[in-house]
Amino acid sequence: MSCGRASAVARRVRCRLRTLWTVPGANAAAADAETGACVGVLYGSRPLPTMSHDDVYVVNSTLAIGYQKGDIAGWAPWVDEHIRLGKRLLMMPGTVDDFAAKDANLPAGFDAFRLRDGCTRPRQRDLSVACDDVVSALGFGHLEERRAKKFRKSIELFVETSCLQRLADPGQISDDDVEARRVVIVSQNFSHLKALFGSPVKTRWVEHVLQSHGFDRLVTVRLVARQQTWWDFYTAR
């Protein structure tokens, strides 16, 4: 193969890879792999004040800490309004454990997940195996250890929420909330959401793993961006 032809093939391969890793409906925004900060605005994203207060929100530790520090533009006013309306934000056991490891208290308005009476939390081993299967299905086994650990935390949040939503105290997540698909995971980590749900194929793989372990379907996955906008990577309606 000539050098010119080889270069053309390489360009087509790179173009194809960019297509596979581009969020449908998004521009060519870059993402910081560590902070998940998105440079640019996702096409179709909406102003943060328009985000509904009727859904049940499960948050990751970044958003909880961001609320405490006030360093995510527009997030604290939205949370304050949510709390004023008598609503709460939920944190799954793994996220609560992260706070405990840092000797930090949960912010006011952020509640630790509670099991409903008579229910038993699934074995941690079963959750870990499901996380391993997601890592394997999406080909994340090659990531260096530090980055893989960060991805693992995001995967654990999705697996825990899928597994535990029907076992929740009805005061936190009711059966109607689950059936109406009102449970929403919110995260500020653009790069992780893109890696996990950046194409329909990836999303189907994640759902397949969850269902193969007998867990519930994937819930809606939403990005809260530093541009004071929100955008759904996956909608479970």
C-alpha cells in the first residue's frame, strides 16, 4: 500500500472512531478526562433552571461536593429551590461511603438511600460482578489503574441505582416513581457519561448486563454541565 493510500485509510479510521465516540446530537465539544468539564455546549441542552423538580434525583459525589463548595454555576440555586419545594436528592450507598471515607457530612437536602422495611440489600459481591461485566463489555479493561478506578465509581452508581430502586423506602422512591420512570441519575462527569452512554450500542450493552443479572432497566442518565445547562445522555421514558 502506498504512503498516500495508507494515510487516506488512517484518516477514514480516525473519522470513524470520532463518529463512534461522538454523543448523538452533540457538537465537537472536548472533555477534560479528570473533571468531566465540557468545553462547548451540547446541542439541544437546556438551561439548568428548567430542569424539572418532579423527578427523583440520584446524585454522584461530585455534585454533592459542588453544592457544598458552590463551585458549579447554577447548581446551588436549583438545589435550594428543590429543597424549598420539599424535595430531596438521594445518594446511593457507594456514594455515601465515599463521603464517609473523606470524613465529610452529607449536605443538607442530600439523603442517604434507605431500604424499605423487610427488604435486604443485595450482596456486594453480586454488585461487583455486574460492574466487572460492564467494564468487560465496554472494553475498559485496558485503562490505567487510576483512570479505571474513577470509571468504576461511575459504573457502580448506575448498577446500584438499577438494582436498588425497587427496594427503596417508598418515602424516597415509590413504586409509582419506578413505573413512571421518574428516577434520574445526575452527574457532572461528561467524559464518563460519554464513555458509557455515548452511542446507542454502548447503552444497549449496559442495559444487557443489568438485565442479565436480574436488575431493573437503566434509569434516565442526565448531565449537569458547568455551562448551567442539562442534557440527557439516555432517557428511560
